[in-house]
Amino acid sequence: MGKKFYFFLVTLVSLFLFTSCGSKDSSKSTGVKDTLIVSDGADAKSLDLHATNDSASSRITVQIYDGLVGQDENMEIVPVLAESWERPDELTTVFHLRKGVKFHNGEELKATDVKFTLDRMKASPQVGYIIGSIDRVEIVDDYTVKVITTKPFGAILSHLSHPTAGIMNEKAVKEYGEAYGQHPIGTGPYKLASWQSGDRIVLEANPDYFLGEAPIKKVIFRPITEGSNRTIALETGEIDIAYDIEGLDKDRLRNDNSVLFIEEPSLGIDYIGFNTKKAPFNNIKVRQAIATAINTDDIIAAVYKGSATRANSLIGPKVFGHTDEAKAWEYNVEKAKKLLAEAGYPNGFKAKIWVNENQARRDIATILQAQLKEIGIDLTIETLEWGAYLDGTARGDHEMFILGWVTVTGDADYGLFPLLHSSCFGGAGNRSFYSNPKVDKLLMKARNSVNQEERKELYKEVQIIAQEEVPVYITAYKAQNVALQKNIENFKLKPAGHHRLYGVKFKSN
């Protein structure tokens, strides 16, 4: 009886472990690990490329979709669905598609899908600005398309490498209609298997992928909002990869020999935004007073733990068009008080700042709250769920907010145009609702130039003006990081932060 009870108990415990750890890789029982569990700080908002442009969504969609072109680790343009292209004149780019590429629903990629995708993208309020310079897309034959811009556009290939420019299947989009964001169909190395909102997104390897089937057969994305919980989940083996390790956890994992911690410069910034359509933030001196009252060094030390550098512009040194001549705001409490008095607020005022559940942003808001109290500003912090946060700031419901931006293309057009041009109010990027006709003209002129030196000069002027008028205050140029189990190989950080998992695999035992 004792022996029988022992085996019964072992079986019961084993069953409990199996069911309670359902998020873990069930293939461990066979000794062949083929499920990768990845954790980010937020769930995807939508898997419809034209419905959103947030990082959490893009980190998943880059596994599902391919674009005409892409970027390698050095930000150089490389062929993807287009095997070649040529530019017969300043306005026209002709793309030659790969033949035999299949969408996840079995349909073959055709030029009609490319035209449908780019036309739909251009019409999107969320991402249309990315390819706003495109006038029309013409079908030459089943495997050849012409992309024609209204004016010369020097960054056309960089913009077509953006994750939101992935090619969709026309039939699938029309079939699913408004529900398409939960039923994405691309040509990428992984396809959607299931999505339990707020819990996990499960991807399965595409066996017909044109570059060959991915070595890892299943990828599970789990949103874990609290950074410390992501760290714990990695340490306990509950997850394999953790994105965006925060605060003291970075040092903890750097010194943990059981995991691999990778940190590299990124193309990203964090910023404090002001709704310039609402008083008192429609007053430039109020914004300048706040910029002067912020001690960025405290934020870099306390929040980024030194993994960031002071910023003087919306775009960092790794981005084409960056200038050192734009002004970085200097911390000076007395000057800030004087500016606030000149603005008509000698005794300060009350205001609200929005953040999402991101711990680093909440920490920045707490530091900011203390610093602005020194000049009489009573700041209340409100934390919103990610989807509600994006929707609310797109509508302009906020007063102040904290957000990030990544110049995904590596070109100043993408780093400046969405955040500053008046055509991009709200969800397209300009959540400060900033409008300056001169800046609009400079940005359009730079966008339509193919003279790279001229573009640099135009972008320099834009950066100087934006720093002076402060629609957003840049807290830092960020480094990016990831922590992963040591049995993972071939993982590479993408400078833009949208890490493709194709080719990642587990080391052999």
C-alpha cells in the first residue's frame, strides 16, 4: 500500500505541475524544447498593422508580416518580399516581387496585395503619415508594382521598411472586416494561433515560410506589466526572454550568471508631453518653466540607472539628421519660477500627468511631481491601462503625459514629422497637438528633398525650434535591453526595438 500511495502521490504532483505551469514549454517532457516564451510590458493593442503603431503590437506583428524591404542590424535596406527594385526617376520606385510566396491562408502574394496594403495604409489615420508622400501605387503585372510619390522623397525605402508597412492579404482583410485585428494574415515566419487578451498571444511557425520554417515552432508572448515580475519570471524559468528590464533589476540580472543580459544603444527616446491646446500648456513660457525645473540627471540616475544619456533633440545621434546645435535645457529652479511668473502663474497651478502601467514612466512622473512642486506646480499622477492611455492621448483628453518614441526608420523624417507636424494630431504621433506653420513647411521641404545635405540643414532648424518651444521635453536617449535564458542563441536586438525571432533557437543539450 505504501508503494502504491507513493506512486499515486508522484503522479498527482506531476499532474499538478503540468497543469499549473501550462504557460511553460510542454515539450520539456520529451526533451525537445520548441516553445519560446517572451514577455513584454504590455499586451498588443491590435494586430492590424494600420490600426496602431505602438511598440507592444509591433513586436508581435514583425513575426507575422513581411515588408517589401527591411533593415539589417546596421540599418541598411535589404530585400524581403521585393527581391529587387529600381528608381527610373525621382518619383518612381519599381519593385519586383518574389514569386511563390504564400500568405498564412494559402493565397500567393501578388501585386494586388501590395497595392491594396499601401492604399489602405495611406488612408489610415494612425499610420498613413508614414507613407504620406506616396501618390499612387500601380500594378505592372502580378509580380511588379510601381510606387509613385507626389514629390521626390529621399527616405521612401526607409519608410517602407517600417513594421506597419508589412504586406497584408487583400482577401483576408476583406473577409474579417472590423475583426481583422484579431485574425491577422501575413507572409511572415509565424502565424497567429490564439490570443487571450491580457494573458497571452500564441504564434505558430509558418511551415511554408519562403526563407524556411523557423526552428522554434511556437512562440508565446505574455504581457507582464510590472518590470520586477518579468525579472522574477525569467529567474524562475517561467519565461525565456524578458524585454525592457527596469531599474535595479538591470544590475541584478547583469550579475546573474544563470541568464544573459544584453544592453545596447537604441533609436528611442522617452519624453514628457504637453497638450498645447489646453491652458496653461498653450503658453510657451509655462512649458519652458517646466523644462527649466526638471533635473534630468536625477531621472537618468534613479530611473535609467545610468543606461541613458541627456538629450538635446527629439532624435538621437544614431539618427540621420541629428544636430548638436539644438539646445538642451539646463536645470535652474529660480529661472523656472521667473518664467512661470512671466506666464501669469506666480503661485503655480494644479495639473494632471498621465502614465500607463510602465514602471519607469511612473517613476519619472513621481520624480517630476517632486521637482515641479519646487516651483509651485501641484502635479497629480493618473495611471491608465495601455489601450485607454493610447486612445485618450489620441483624443486629447490629457494635460501632460509621458511616452516614448522610436525613430524606427533611422531617418529624421520619421523622428520629427509624426511628433511635430500638424497633420499628425493624435494617434498618428503628435499627441501634444503642437502646431507651428514654419515647422510644418520645413518638415515638408525636408521630406520632399533628395539632397541629403539640404535635408540635414532643414532638420537642424526644426530641432532648434522644437527645443525652444518645448511641445515635448526629452528626458533621455535610451539604451535598450533584453534578458534571456542562456540556452537561447541567435537572438539579436534590433536598433528600433522590434526584435524579430526568426532564426532564434535553443541550444542543443
